[in-house]
Amino acid sequence: MPYNLKLIAKKKKIKYFLISFVDFFGVLRAKLVPAQAISEMQKDGAGFGGFAAYLDMPPSDPDVLAIPDPNSLIQLPWNPEVGWLASDLWLHGKPVQASPRIMLKEQIKLLSKKNLYLQSGVECEYFLLNPEGTEIADKFDIASKPCYDQSALMRQYDIIKEICDSMIKLGWGPYQNDHEDANGQFEMNWNFSHCLATADRHVFFKFMVKSIAEKHGYRATFMPKPFLNKTGNGCHAHLSLWNKSKKNMFINKKDNFGLTTLAYNFMGGIIYSAEALTAWFNPTINSYKRINAPVTHSGATWSPNTITYSNNNRTHMIRVPGPGRFEIRLMDGAVNPYLLQAGIIAAGIDGIENKRNPGKPIFLNMYEDSHKIKNLKKLPSSLEESLNFLEKNNVLNKAFGKDVIKSYIKLRNSEIENYKLSEGSFNSDKITSWEVKNTLDC
């Protein structure tokens, strides 16, 4: 046992632990455990009824056991007597294969067999709203092009400062905070790290932003498209592969984009499975109002709708901002942090093993000139369409198992049916009450 949580609790004056896990839909589940009981939980896990969460399990199944990972421990900066722990789910003495964190760890193992690991960072965009979630919190944030608006940023200084101070205290290395392209929208960036640490921090970041926002009388949302006429919430991912000698295996200074053949093959795998990955990267009905959005008040959606790559050009699905890494701009705020990283690795391994060619880069503004390219691969236009691609995708079915993929599709299809019962049919002209109710707190 690498860390004794009981001793850590005594040293850090932690009174309670949140033993948590993320289900298939990215919902953060937890039990609050007093420090005096943590030794038993560290050994045997906390019990959860899988049927009560978004896990494809019948109510007759025994409890799944959430075994906390001591390496993931985060002491809540705004309430230090509470420690947060990411957990792995076990059932019948075995890891639950349809558990997102387990799915990611399995892909990390496969990548490690190639003497490689994924370093990644995420850019999480969110809106600050009134407590009811009906409008943005700052009534003076009305500029037609609000991106980087200093006054609008500084009017929210107290909450932005508290979130950033928390990340500094946690050692994440935050390096910039900005007002994004929509009124009431913000983004905060921190240093990249090993993909498992990034996923754990991504989960905690969303919890932290929502908690601190509530403390200040606001409501934070990562919903992909809360307002039809404003830019949606993306969750861009930057990535590179490193070997065990801590060398960046993507960097090639002789290449025009600064990338190695390995990087292009990895990218090629993501492009090859992009339509199927969309079911994970853009997992809600509301997600497709961001991907296929009309022009917003600011003049651009900043969301891709084609499966293309380019240099430092934000109108493509994949952007190469500099040597040795690339950015995937497809993901939105509803993405499951663990499936984000797991999907990248699974598709990337396929790209490496099959030497997938990403094709030639396109040096066009895809929002205006995509019609000039013949036979251009488009992203799915709905959740239903992306689920169909996922069902047929051999790469992801092989990587995660057909049963796991079927479970995910089953749960998402039940959500689609629930939407249809509520709304009757899909409506692209407005954000429906069902979307707000089911996605605002994603």
C-alpha cells in the first residue's frame, strides 16, 4: 500500500474523504467517509449500487466497490478538512471493464508496452450564470466580441482568482485565465501532465469550478451549447507521446509542422476513427448544436464540423500550434474526462500499428471555404449518427470490448428516447428545456 490514508488524514487534518468515481455519462458520484473509517475503505472500497448510476447494471447486481487511488488525493482548497479521491470500480474481485477510469488505465498499459506514455492538457471552457442558470451572471458583459475583454474578466476577478489560487496551491501550474468568445464565458489553463493525472484533475476542476461558483452566488456550466447565439463550451486537448526516458517522441525540427512520423500516424488513427470518437467526445444531444452551430454573435463558432487538420488554424478539427504536439478541438464540455484520454490512446495506437496516414493538411478557413474541398469527411450531425459510427467502428470495439461499447450505446439511446418523449422531435432552432434540465450540470 503506497500511502496510508489514515496517517495522511492525521497529518493534513483531513476529517472526511470523498471517495468518488465517474460513471459512463461523466457524472461524478461519491460517498463522504469519515477519516476514522478510511483504512477499511482503502482496503476494501466503498460500496455503490451500479444501477443507481449511469452504469449498465441491473438492480440485482451486488454493489460495485470503489477502491480509492491514494495517488489521486486532493485536499479541497476551499474546505481543507475534506480530501477528494478518484477511485477504480471493482466487482466480483475484478476491475469493472465498463468503468471509465479502468478503461483509461487499460489503454495506458497497452501504450506502455510500446515504451510510450501520453502527456496531455485540457482547456475547459465554462459559463458563469445566475443561480437559476437562465442567463449570464454579469449583466454588463454585452460586447459583440467579448473574447479577452479585460473589463469583463476583472469584474469576475474574485471567483477567477479563487479558482486560480486553488490550482496554484494544488501544484497544477496554472498559467493563464481569460474571458472567452461568448459573453459570460471563461477558460483557465494549467500545465500538461501524464494523461491519468490530467483526467483526474479534469474531473476535479469541474467540481471545483462549480463549487466555488456556488460559493460566490453563481452557477457554472460546462454545457456544450447553453445559448444558441453564443459560442459553445469546448474542451480542447493538447497531446504528445513521450518515452520512458522522458523524451518527446512527437518532435521533429526538420518537419514543416515539427512532427515525427509517429505523431502523424497517431493523428491518422484519430482521423480514421473521428466519427466514432464523436460519440464520446460530444456525448449529449446538446453537443451537436455546438458542432453544427450557425454563426454566433461573435462571428465564429470556434467549433469544427469537418475531419481535417492544419497548422495554427482554429477552424480545423486538429490544429498543430507548434512543434512536438497537436491539439484536438472536437471535444466539448460534456466529455467524460477518462473517455477523452482513453479514446485518444485507443485510436492513436491503431494509427501507430496500421501506419495511418492523416492525409495532407488543408490551409483554408473551413468556416468559409470548406465547399472548395471535394469528398470532405464531415463530423456526425447528431448523437444518433455518432452512436451508429461507434457501433460499427472496429478499432474502439476491439480496444474496449463489444460489450462495453454496447452498454454505452444502450444507455445513450435510452437518453435519446427520453428526449423524444419529452420534446417530440429534435429541434435545432432552440435550446430545449429538456437539454437545459439534463445537460446544464454536466
